[in-house]
Amino acid sequence: MPGPYMPATTILVTGASGFIGCHCVLDLLNHGYRVRGSVRDLGRTGALEKTLSTYGADTSQLDWVAASLTEPESWSAAVDGCDAIFHVASPVPTIQPKNPDDVIEPARQGTLNVLEAAASQGINRVVLTSSVTAILGGISEDRVYTGADWSDPSDPDMIPYAISKTVAERCAWDFCQSKGISLTTIHPAMVLGPALETDYGSSLDALVKLMRREVPLLPRFGFEIVDVRDVAGLHRLALQNPDAIGQRLIAANGFLWFREIAALLIDTYPDRRIPNREMPNWLTRLTSLFVGELGTILKDLDVAAKLNNS
């Protein structure tokens, strides 16, 4: 059994400039770890370090490396000298791609590129950021879902992002089992919380659009939510706890309808004209013909996801 991976060990965080990745870097630094962050553009690292410093991080324990999911040769240097890996990086489309493989293949092959580099360097502990969409993508049953459940990539209701997370995770489990790498996967629900960087991902993008009134009416839709700081902390706790090896851990803290999220924003920002009226389902379906993003939620209208993360 690998470890223990306690403070002073070096952890590679892939996708370190992203919403979750940046919080993972901050959490690790603030708990005494050394961190190597992979980014696609090293030109952004100065601003990232400045931001991390304002949250109390000791950035002298942080170094950066340029690496891309689509460039397998970039990962040898990235993993060199690291004790374990948080593989957070994954393509997240802001709009649905015309070709699903534009999202699925980089996620699958990118994960394998990172894991192959890890295996070549003898790294045998990985915590991978998956998603609840790899558990309940294409919801069709009114029941409680757990880490034992898997989404079916062949389900016609599955969106490309959900397929990409499911396929990439399956590949990770198969590869790690064949190479003797100890793996834990983290499955965040809709991730909210403070953005440390402008690359804040699709979760916060929905709130930004709401606050800008780019969403004039609210679809009858909701999601399990989780604070990004809790997601980052769960990665670290999974690394520290040998009992987490081989587990699929759900990161979720309750279900909220879109109207409830809007109400919270209205209470917090009373000066903003935030929409609070719901859109009837027939209008949501009609609007989806012109606004492609709405098409991804049609099957989940009036459906409350049920997750058990105990």
C-alpha cells in the first residue's frame, strides 16, 4: 500500500489553473505540501501565484510545468520527482460540440497520457477528478445513486461531457489495476464557491449568466451542489487515508432547484435585477430549439437527483 502522503511530499496537480485545480493547489500548500502545477500556458503563473499568496499560500513550495492533455511527451517532466498525482485536468466545453469525440477523446487519451507517465516514473498513487455525471448521467430511475453506480456512455440522453468523464474514468480504473497504481476518484456535483482565477468553469458560468440576466426565465431544473473548497479538501483527505484507495467518492451537499439558487442570489445581491420567474416546461422545450444548451437538461426537468455520499 502506498504512502503515507502527508505534508512535505510533492503532489502534481494537473489543470492547476482551473476552478477546482487552483483550489486543490491552495489547499495542499496551506496544509504543508509541496506542489507542482501543470498549466498549458506558463505565462499565467505569475498572476496565479499572486492570487494564491493573497489566500495565505507559501508559493515558495510551488513550481510550474507546461503540459497538455493532447501532448503525451509533456508529462514525463511534469511527473518527475512527484510522489502522487491529483489528475484534475479535463476538457469542459462551454457549448455542446458538433462532434462528441472532440471532448471524449482528449479526456480519455489525456488521462492515459498522465497515467502512463506516472507508471514510467514509479508513481503509484493517483486521485482523479471525475464527476457525478459518471454516476448518474442520463438519469432514468427514481432512486438513490451511490459510488457503485456507473453511467452508460451508450445512453442517447448522455451529453458528450458526461460520456467523456465516464469513459476517461473507466480507462483510469483499468490502467491503474493493470499497473498496480492505487486510485481514488472524486465525483463532484455542481461546483460552486469563490473563483481564484478567471478560468472558473461551467458551474459558475451558469451563475454569471443568471446575474447578468442572460437567463430571463428559470428552467424547472436543479442539481446537487458542493463547495469547491470542500472538493479540494476531499482530494487531500483521500490522499491521506488508505481506506479511500479503490473508492469512488461523491462530493455533494444537497439538492437545489434553479429557483432556490436565484433566491439566494437575490438575497445576497438585492441591487441586482436577478430573474426569479420559472419557465414552463413547454417553453423550455421550445426555446431549446434555438438555445442548444437547454437541450442538455430537457430530460431532467422537474427531476431531483438523489445521491448518497455516505
